[in-house]
Amino acid sequence: MDNEKAGIQKMTSTRKTRRRVHVDKCGVLKEIEFLLKKAVSAAEDGDVEWARFLTRQAFVLSQRTNVRIPRKLKRLFCKKCFTPLLPGVTARCRLHAKGKRSYISVTCLICGNTRRYQYKPRKRP
């Protein structure tokens, strides 16, 4: 009888539960914006690797705290390699005007990833 009990393992949950901690979202958003601005200035100075590190830290902080990065800031960075996209330095920007389907294509010069953003062209008078 003791052998049978020894052979049966007690089933316990190995999954750890995370305690939810209250996060000051306004403060986290300011920290993310600070990191991203530092990344852009580092890329302008030529230190692309440091800029990529800062960008990655900002995106990780955003994911862990469940804080959304504003669209204007998010579009400044490559989603594949986290490089700040500066036109002429680390990115190539092209306008494609095709009526209702007009878009801007932004190509990262580091990894070659292309993003397309739709826009409405201005009507000519």
C-alpha cells in the first residue's frame, strides 16, 4: 500500500500566478517617450546600436506595463530591427499616389523591412 502511494505523484499546478501591481501609466508613458527621444537623438549622432537598444527597452517596457505607444512615435521605428527611421539616414520614404489607395512606403535601410501607411492626398485647386 505504501508503494502504491509512493508511485502516485501528487498533481500540483506548476504555473505561477503573477500578482497585478498598480502601474502609474502616465509616468510609464513619459519614460517611454523619453527613451524613444533619446534613441532618435542617438541615431542622428550616428550611434545606431545604442539607439536600437533604447528602442527595444521602450517597447519591452510598453509590453510589460500594458501601456500603448502613441501612433506618431510608433511609426518612427522599424518593427523588425528597432532602428529609428530617419529619412535619408536609416530609412527611404516614397510617396505612391494612386487616388484612394495612396500610401507612403518607408523602407528600413538596415534590415530592408518595408511599411506602408495610407494617406489622403490633397486635392489640387
